[in-house]
Amino acid sequence: MATPSTTMPVRNYPSSGECVFCLEKLSPECLTDEHIIPLALNGSYVLKRAACVDCARYCNRRFEQPALNADFLVPRLMLDLRRRRKTPKKLPLLGLGAEGSNDFLWVEAQAALYPPIITLLAFQPAGLLTAVDRGGSLTNFRIQDYLLPRGLGALEFSNFTTRHPHEHTAFSLSLAKMAYCFAVGELGVTGFEGADIRDLLFGRREDTYNFVGGIAQKEHLSGANLHGLYIRRRGDFVTAVVHLFASCGMEAYEIVVGRQPNSAVSAALAPTGAAM
């Protein structure tokens, strides 16, 4: 098994002179660069001078940092992805032996001695693409996993327990932000009607899984890079495919970022309480 790639191509999108979240026009010194996939996940697509300080701080505090410290923690450490801060991060405790037996023991382990498995949540397709109101509660999901090649967590265990943390709302909103920012980079803020996903990101609506989902029929997507991003048009909707850990063969996510400009979405496509 080949070692998965941990790199991405570099892509910089020019500033539009406004915050892509609150849409306020600001001078360049009042706007910060926006990493479409976080730098902590080796993301290298950047919206230049794209977010005001308040919006960037809100997203980081509300969902990005919680997701990095939960769902993304084990992949970050097992793949040795970059970190801005050198503060050591610890993997979740590892249980050795049969859980419940007298010799069962929870221990700390470094990446080289940790079971070579990374996991992510996998979702049903977004509600807006299936005319099903999925709301904001995660009621139907799977855990997808990837077994790293030997040498990345090389110690083999005959009996072990891991408890990888998952914060599904923070994780899903992080996906929504990646998708939205990528769509802005590719199409511009006016290239789709994005008011509803901005409302989702900033807590003005809570039907997360009407926007964020998996892909119903698996597509052949490239695994040459660590992550992949793609724009799709699904009827009247614009979506972004966010293929995290593509080089590890993980499943992709598809996020509805908005309507196509001047489209008329029928009532049948808009779940109750989640009209686009």
C-alpha cells in the first residue's frame, strides 16, 4: 500500500475588496486571507484578503477549531500535517486488552505506536438535493475509515479500543464553509445565491443537513492530492464537492452552496423550513 499524498497544489484567488461572509466593503488592511481548507489540514487554496476579523474569529471559535480538535485530530496527527502552533497535541487514549477485563488499560500513545486507522463521519445526500427535510440533527450516518500503510502507526494490536472524538455539527459547518469559500473563489460572491448558506454558517438557521451531505452515487474522483474540491450544478442548485483525505480513499461530501443566479426552484425541491 502506497503512502498517501499529504500535499495539494497552490491556488490563490484575488480579493474582491469585501468580506465574503458579511459582504461589507473594507480596505485591504481590514481583511484577512481565508484558507479554503484550513492550513492545519495542509490546505493550500486561499481567498486573498477575503474575511473581516469579526467573521473570521466567529467561524474559528464556533466550529473550525472544535472540528480540528475533534473529527480532524487523529488524521492531523497520524498524517503529521502542519501546525501553526507547536503546542503538542495528544491522540485520544488507547485501550489495550479486552474492554471490561481485569487487564484492560487506557494508555497514551504516540502516532508511531497508535493503531493505523483514521475515521470520518459519512452522511446521506443533502436534503435540498433529495427533497427530504433533514434538519440539523444527525439521525442517519456511517463511520468511514482508512487503514494507513505500515510505517504510519506501524504497531499491530490483537485487541484494542479507540474512541475518536466526533463533533458532527462543528464538522459539518466546517465542510459548509470550505464549500462556500471554494465556490466564491471559483464563481465569485455573485456567481450563486449564497445568502442561505451564509445564514447557516452564522447561526441564523440550523438545518445543517439540508445543505451538507454525502454523494448518492460514488463518482470517480482523483486521489492524487490530499484533498480535492469541485464545483457541480445540480438542477437549479450550485454545489461544491469537498473530497477530504482523497489520497486516503475517503468518501467525498457534497454541499449545496446556493441557487444558480436567476433560477426558480420549485417548492417540491425545498424542504419545509429550509427553502433556498
